[in-house]
Amino acid sequence: MSMVKTEGVCKTFHGGNGRKPLDVLKNVSLTVEQKEVVCIIGPSGAGKSTYLRTLNRLESIDEGQIYIEDKLLFDCHNAVNSVKMHNDERNKILLEVGMVFQRFNLFPHKTALENVMLAPLNVRKLPFNEAQEKSVSILERVGLGDKINTFPAQLSGGQQQRVAIARALAMEPRIMLFDEPTSSLDPELVGEVLAVMKQLAKAGMTMLVVSHEMGFAREVANRVVFMYEGKILEIGTPGQIFSNPENDRTRQFLNSVL
């Protein structure tokens, strides 16, 4: 079963004040299979983050189809979705998609444990004791069992990002999206977040990762996608992409970052 599939996805940002419209996604088609780790790489402005955000309705699309777990959620033409589905049903399917952002977006007045418990309590409607037990277990899983009563301001950036990963995992998603999760971290803190992501991949989590961490992509990904100017230019195994890219633009990008 494919966990994520998009066909011909297009997205245009319409700038105001006389600015020209910007085609951010141009006919993007990609399938991510169950338990697969796919890394999307490419220069800034390639459309990588926008693409990720279309998968859980943080960004709408103008054209194309989006499937989650083989269910068609969006079939858009001229920014109108023709799929007739009750919002509750669509939202239930989208709850299977967890997301971790560049910024941690933790509630500063809540402890690590309280941040992780919020969604299971308010969205999944779990009983308090069950939500608490589950959240403690997940924080232990990401190496923060000793920080459950600590506030975000008392945590390092890497620890805050691990809380953010725990918060996403607390919703028991079947798919995890990572949008450059280490880009706002100091270099010495990157490793602890990547270690948690590697652990998730090893456990069989389906993951779609936008990242500048080429070592992670080379080591963990099943496939690597290179995006440029809103298009997918090349898809292959890490060995193919990093050792023998077919596209000149892919080669140029990798020469500049490796």
C-alpha cells in the first residue's frame, strides 16, 4: 500500500502589489510506500517545504491529486477540490500524518510532558492517565525521560526539537513528515535529533524528510528526490543520486554542498 501519493500537483503563489505570480510546484508526482524513508533535497526555493505542507492541508493545491494511504483526499482543478468527502472523514485520515517543523513551536508555559499530552487529550480524546502514560513513554523513547517536567526555555534546541518529535508521535501517526528539522539547530545539536529520526526509520516508520543533511539522506533513505524550481528533476537510491546523478543540475547541487 502506498502511504503518500501525489499526481501532477501544482501550486502558484499570487503576490500582491503588482508582483508576478510564482509557480512554486509544477506537476509534482511522487509515491511513498509503507515503511519507506524518502529524503527530498535541493536548493532553497525549490518548493520542497511547500510540497510537504500540501500533504496535510497546510497549503492548498491548484491542480493535481493527493492520496493518503490509497485514499483520494484532493482532486483539484483551478484550486477547486472535486472529492466529495465529509470534513470529519478527511480530518481523520489526515491525523495519520504527523509533521515536525523547522521551528519547535512548543507552548512556553507548558512542560515537555504537557506539550506532548495536549493533542492526545484534546484531539484523540484519550483519558488523562492514558495520555500521560503514553506521553511519558514517548519522551523516554526520544531520550528525554529525565526532562518531562522541564519547560522549553530550560531545554537546548536539540531537546526542544525532540519534544516536538515526541508531540507528533503521541498522535500515533502512520506517516511522519519532517521539514528541515535540524536547520535551526546549532551544529553540535544536530546529531541528537538525527539519531531519533534514524531510530524511527529503523522501527519501520514511513518518513518523508526535507533535509540539508546529506549524510542522513545517504545513510537512512531508501530513495532520494532532487527538486529544483518546483519540479522533481531526479529520483533514485542514495547510491545513484550521490555517486552517479544523471541530471546536470543535481550534480551541480551536490558538488556545492558535499
